[in-house]
Amino acid sequence: MSKKRIKFDFLIHDLKVPLAVIEAGVLSLMQRKGKYGSLTEKQEKVLQRVLRNAIVTRTLVNDALELGRSAKGIISKKEFSVSDFIEQTMVEIFDLTDHDTAEQIKKCTNLPDLKETMQNRGIILHINENLWCRQVSMDESKVKQIFRNLLNNALKYRKKEIQLTVNDGDDFLFVSVKDDGEGIPASYHQKIFECYFQMDMRSDHCVRGHGLGLAGVLVLVEDMGGELFLDSDAGKGATFSIRIPL
């Protein structure tokens, strides 16, 4: 590992300590009112927002470290259900921008409930009951990070609707995220997977500031022995699909 990479990972790692202090402090104020005093409704909402953002930042820190681990070929397999990784990732995504939706997802007790909740938010979920309940053996943190980045990207650029499809076959897990946004011209299909690339601000097409998101997704997918596909053109939305070995 290069010295530059070690310095970067060391800096990211050290961010975990102050984030933990922030989380602990906010939780103390919220949960130990007998010691610190009662809170008004507005104060409680502010602290809840601070806590949610601290948790999201901790997730981003872990994601950055995961990229470093992935580059070294480290895969941590574990058994988990497909339903858990989808529900938990959706809660993480919406907890920051739409807390009410995150709470509704937590209350979903079955697949039909989740499909209805997501459809009300413009996300059409396609997955069968057998796969929803299936236990898989994969690197859960990497799969969540990939799914979170693809769905966040679709939410950012959709006009009205997202089609989210999850299926399996031939010992592979397939995930497809389709948005109905402005799409990506064919000339940009390779460029958007480069770090810090943005589409030309002077272009008539939607500017997509992907930054590190898609570059990181590609690294994680390939390090797990999978493939990433893009189907898009100007004015036709974008579909990002991944195939990862089970």
C-alpha cells in the first residue's frame, strides 16, 4: 500500500473518534434528561437531525475505509437475508432526507407493505417473495454500499419514478436501478466512472456530478468478482445494473 493511501486511510480512521463523541453527547442530552434537563420539542428535533447526520457521516467514513479494504482484496463474507440489506439500506438513505419515510419503512412487516410504502415515494420495487426471504453469503457492507450509492444516484436524477429490480440466478445476485431522468449520452459512459468527473457544464444535458460514487461502486463490484452495466442515452433515463456472485 502506498504512503499516500496509508495517510488517507489514517485520516479517515481518525475521524471515527470525534464522530463517536458527537453521537454519544447527543444521545446523552436526549436520553438523560434527568441529568441534563428537559428539552423543548424544537430542541429535540434539532438534536435528532444532528444525530442522523452524525450517523450518516460515520457510514461515509466506513465506506471510505471499505474501499481501501476492497483494494487489498479483503472480503468479509457473512450470512444475511436479502430483505435485511434492502430494508436497512433504504432506512439509511431516507433517514437523512425524509425521516417520516424511514420510520414507515421500519414499520413494514412484509414485502407487500414495503412495496406499497416505496411506491408512494415513487420507487417501484420488483422482487419475488422467495428471494426476499433468501439467506445469502456475501460481503454485506460492500453490497449495502453499492446499493446505497446506486439508489441515491437515481433519487438525485429521477423526474418522477425509479424502478428497482432484484433477482437471482446461476449463483448470481442481480440488482438494477432505473431512473427516468435526463439520461447520459453514450460519449460519457466511460467517463462517469472516473473519479471526480462531471459532465460538461456547457452541455445541454443534465449535469451529473458523480464524484467518487460510481467510481467507488465499480471498484467494489469488480473486487467482489462482479460486473457493472450502464444502459442510457440522452433523454432516456439511466439504468445501472450489477451482477455479483453469491
